[in-house]
Amino acid sequence: MRLKEEIVNSDLPVNPLEQTGKHLEPAEFKQMLHEDPDLVVIDMRSNYEHSVGKFKGAITFDMENLRELPSHIQEIEYLKGQGKKIVTYCTGGIKCEKASAYLLDQGFENVYQLHGGIIKYGLEAGGEDFEGKCYVFDNRLTVDVNQVNPKVISTCYVCGTPSDRMINCAIITTAISMCLCVKTVGGKWRVLAQKPVNAAPINAPIMAQDTIPAKATIIHLCRA
């Protein structure tokens, strides 16, 4: 066991103990979603997380981690001075302690955060209006949230079929991981398990180099 300065390393120059967004309980947030026309919902998670699930109408950023938030602030500058209520959310609420504090530091007003995040909202408010599934950082990869009006928003990386089935898969041809080792065989997708660094897949077809994403990522696969 070791002590860490932050649960989620963000490098954001703010202290949530001094200033952070107002906490909204799931029931309060649900009511605002239905009744407040001035509500703006912002997803503070990484791109691969919100690709498989997010709140209906939420603003998302194409960022890989919270450290990149400052470079995306200009995308929401138009919200300043509009009298909007800004609600930030993440998986469990931890990222938003700093993310909402950073928005306040940057001059945004009426900033809130969903207390307990998506997970608590699913447990206490039924997950209504959360579209897709919630990405989680364990072997499950995704969990169901919406028990009221669920919807699939992600698609298969290869064929575009609506799908929320996620796997971790990599092709290792160099010292760095590359992703999506999928090949159609007899009309079905074959998925190669992740291999150790520098270990080549055995007896398996490999996609052309130009079809492999530049960075390792998480992909959506359809069931064949």
C-alpha cells in the first residue's frame, strides 16, 4: 500500500478543498434534466469512455485524460454569461471535484457536479437518459446503468453495426501496442487475445497496417 497525492492525476492547478462545483444528488440531477431548460451537462471522462455511453445531449471532449481539459476549454467558452447551469459528471464523481473547480477557476458560473457520478445515478435514479453503457476500469469493461429507457449509441469499429460489446485487443508488432486485431473469417469476426510485448499472434490473420489505429484503444465489436 502506498499513499498517492491524487486518486486521479490531473495536473489541474486548482484545489477542490478551496473551491469546487456544487454537489447534486441523483434525484436533484434527474429533476433538472427534465425541468430545467438552462441546464448544460458536460462529460469529464476520456473519449473511449463516453464513446460507449453518456447522458443524452451531454457535451463531450475528445481527450484521453483529464490533463487535457485545459486545451478543450475554448470549446465551451460560449457558455459564459449565458445564465446556464453547468453540471459536470464522470464515472464515480472523483474527476469532477477538480474538473468543476477548474471551470470555476476559468470564470464559469453556476457550476455543479453529479455527486457519486454515473454509477450512483444508476443505482438511485434508475439511470434514466443515460444512453449506452458506463465504462468501468475492471475486467467487466462496461456496466448497465439505464433501467428506464436504455439505448445503444456505440458501433462496431469494423462494420458499423450498433453494438455496446467492448473488448481490449491489441496487435503487438513493435515495442508499442497497437489495437484492433479483428478479421472476418467465414462471415464471422475473429478476435485475437492480447499478447505480451514483442510477441506476435500465432496462426492468426492480421489486418493491413493502414487499418490499425495509431494508438492502443478500446473498440466496440458486434456479435457475429
